[in-house]
Amino acid sequence: MRDPSALKVESFLEMMSAERGAAANTLQSYERDLEDARSFLDGRGLRLVDAAAEDLRAYLGHLARQGFAASSQARRLSALRQFFKFLYAEGIRGDDPTGILDAPRKGRALPKTLSIDDVGRLIERAAQEAKEAGEDRLARLRLHTLVELLYATGLRVSELVMLPASVLAQTGRFIVVRGKGGKERLVPLSRAAAAALSAYGAALAAETGEDAAEQTFLFPSRSKEGHLPRQVFARDLKALAGRAGIRAATLSPHVLRHAFASHLLQNGADLRAVQELLGHSDISTTQIYTHVLEERLHALVQTHHPLAKQAKKPD
């Protein structure tokens, strides 16, 4: 006699095909996922149609121990939800055990970043090109300034390209940035970034014949927005990376912003300080960088803890 669960799975698939118009690939996926769950429960002496929430939770735990990604676990759970909703709607069960199950959490992907050496090569190449005479010197000065500012401040690319020209008139080693929600924050400049900004401002004034600080945007353009489009900067940055011997596919303005944050943390900065500099309103957003802190703490323990030192001593 056939397992009633197998018969109910067949009925479920027929319903999905006839009433929902599910594609053949979708039906095959449901069938595979439900058969896998049925096989697991059979091994525990249980029938799929009779499974309780605890049984299904045990199945999901089994998947996790087998190394299934959170996305794969979530897909299996989705198939089970559809199946048990069908059983409930047909009056085969009086409850839906999947209703209290939480979907597996997907791990947040770590941001791509660059090594300190790669950033050094990128900036050095931009600085060299900015010193060269000839056509497009203003564009080369602009790119050097953009790279220096981005790595020195960690600005969002939209904040960077929309910087007002009035920053040229600001004295000292800080500039005021208007971020998300119109919030203003003070960000420090490195000496190299301040020097690049000054050289670019002088060249811009010389080309336009007017005080650069009195223009609207620091990086003016003929675009409809009036400032350098972020896509143009991204394109120029990739081209610069190629000339610096860095794989262009790995680089974007966002990656350079992540490098700014990661390198600060690697060198002892506080997570709260990095949050302020990045303009994150919530510390949870900045916590994607906790892996950097964990690596640093591990290195500190291995270097300075007396027991770790003893473990390294030869017999």
C-alpha cells in the first residue's frame, strides 16, 4: 500500500499545475523538495502528512548540518509551506505546522574591499597622472582628487560627486558633508586629500576664469544634474585601476568606501567612530565590519596573551 503522504504530494502537484499553472521546472522542484522531507521523516518513523512543527524544524536542522545554504533551506521550507497550506485548505489537516517556523537567516555578504597596498598603488597612479602636462589635465586632477577624497573620508559616491564647490573655501582639515536625510556631518581630510583638493581647485579656477568656490558643485559637469555623474566616476575609476595593475572588475567607488572603513578598523579605530564617519544612522549597518574587528582581536591575543606566547615556544 502506498504511503498516504506520497498520494497527497501527487494531489498537491496536480493542484499546482491545474489551478496555479505552475511550470514543469517548478513542479519538479516541489516534488524533489517534498520527497526529500518525506524521506527524512520516514527515517524517524513519521509520515509527512502528520508532521508537527518540531518534526519540520528537525528537518531544517538536518539540512543545516548537511551544509545546505540558508537560501536552499528557505526554498525547502517554501515548498513545505505550500504543501501544508494545501492540506489545510482541503480539510486534510486542521492546522498548518509551518506557520510558526522561522525562515533560515541568510548571512549578510561581506563587503568587497581592497588591500592597503592596492589602494596605495591606485592613489600613486592617480597622483602621477595628475602631474603630467598636456590635454585633459583638469580631468586627471579631478580623478586624483576624487580618489584621495573618497579614501580619506569614506563618503558615499553620491555625496562625493555632489559636494558643493564651497568646500574649497573651508579652512582646516575638515569638510562638512550633507548626507542621507539632509543630515550634516564633519569629516576629516588627510594632508594628501587636502593638497589634491587645493591643486584641483586652482586648475578649475584657471580653466573657468572664475573663483571655483563660487560655483555650485565641486565637480561641475554638463550633465542634467550639473555635477559629475556617479557612473562616469565609476568608469574612470575602473580605467585607473587597470592602469595601476589592479583588476578593474574588483573596483568601484563603493569598494573604496569599504576599504576606508576596513583599514580604519584594522588599525585600531572604534566601530562607533567609523559609524559616524560613514554616516550610518544605525550601528547595525556598520556591524558588517565586525569580521575585521574579530580578526584584529584574534591577532592581538595571539601576539600579546602570555598563554599564546608560551604555546609558541619550542620544546
